[in-house]
Amino acid sequence: MIIKEITCKNCMTKSKLTDYVINPYTGCSHGCKYCYADFIKRFQNIPYEWGDFVYVKINCSELLEKELEKNKPGNIWLSSVCDPYLHLEAKYKLTRRILEIISKSKYKNKYSIEILTKSSLVRRDFDVLKNLNVELGCSINTLNEDYSRKIEPFASSPKERIKVLKDAKKHGIKVYGFISPVLPGITDLDELFKELAFCEYVWIEILNIKKSILDKFLPFIKDNYADKIIEFEYMINNYDDYCNKIEKHAKELSEKYCLKIKEVVRHDLK
Ligand code: SF4
């Protein structure tokens, strides 16, 4: 793994996904086989393979206080091209520093914060999170440990992620489940809704089937879960129909478990 300490010009970045994103790191060490955050390499001229590098933005928290003052109110999302609780965060504490600065800022009420992680390291920061207007989510697409170990090899296990959300809730932190990405033949929506029923809501994202993602992900599925290929091919060839079925099923489960759905995200194939 190539680790580079770099400096950045902004901490908060305006985003089409929400109002602002903060990425204390560029790159990610969780190794998810379906990841599509590697698009950022093109914009930042990064020569390494996705998963082989992490850039650490060592000065990002120093820029934040002024940006909190100057920027318009809005939602801040951590993070879009990394997990804010990568293993390196245990050493660098950039995410923690960012949260501490927001929690002590006189402008903190201008912002809501959304955190999304696959790491139980977030537990370390419950003391700061409980003083913020924050929603904490964990991405999870299966409860099956074997699938998860192979598909998301360096993230915390699904059981740990669910336990993290339950413990966060006990600390008074709002929690949500991010069922993402829905994988044909692998994601069991019934069991996930049942397990996540204690959350405020769930978000669901269906697998992005852009060619650049499938070129990497499908060979992995063929090598490891050949029996799932027929279901993947059905989804790829009937994407709208597949998404409609998932949406319908999710609505039924939402009623059954009294668990709100924030959104079912399907990807534009163009
Ligand atoms: S945690 Fe997110 S950014 Fe990191 S490898 Fe997985 S999908 Fe990609």
C-alpha cells in the first residue's frame, strides 16, 4: 500500500451528491470488489491502481474552521471517495479532528452531517458524534460472512457493522442502514430489513452496471460464485425490470418492519 501525505486547498467540497463532501483521504484500503470510486484517479492524475494507495490530506482540518464560517448552510457528507474510518484513521485521526472542529465551532448549527462507513473504528468517535447534528450509517449488503470477507475483504464484518449501529443508537446518535450495492443472488433484503429494523431508515442502492465496473466485478463473481452468474446476467440484461422488482419488494418489507426507505437508487446506464 502506497501512503502519501499531501496538502489540499479545500476541506469542504461542493458536491452533486449533497451540499458538501469531506474526503480526509483519497483512495481506500477496504478493497470492495464492486467499488466505482476509482473515477477520482482520472481527475487527480493518480498513477496507482485503486486499492493500492491512500493519500492522506494532512492539512484538511486546518482549513475547516474558515470554511464553516464562509460557506452557506447545508449537509456535509463524509465521505465520497474514501471511507472516513479507514485503518489509517486510527493513526492520523483526521476524521476525528474534523468532527471535533465542527462540534466546537460557533457555526456548527449551520450544518447537518452524514457519515457512511464500513468500519467499527467509528466507535472511537461516539463521544464527539453525540454532540453533533449527525446521522451515522453503515453500508451493508449481506449478513453472510463468507460473501463479505471475499467481496469487501478489509472492511469490518457485517455483524460488527450492525453492532456499531446498535451501540451508536444507545449513545443517542441517529443511525441508518445503507443497503449497498444490492447484489443479485447475494443480497437478502428480507434478512437485512429484519436486522436493520432498529434504524431510523434505510437507503438502498442497486449495483451500478457500468462497463468499467462489470469488467472487474463479473470475473470475480465467475471465479468465486459461478452459481450466481445467471442472476447477474438477468439483472444486467433487464436492469429496469430488476430495479422495479427490488423497489416493490423493498416497499413490502418497509411496511412489514415499519422501517422507512429514504431512497432506492438505481444508476443511469448512459
Ligand atoms: S469502502 Fe467505498 S470507497 Fe472504499 S473500496 Fe469500498 S466501495 Fe470503494
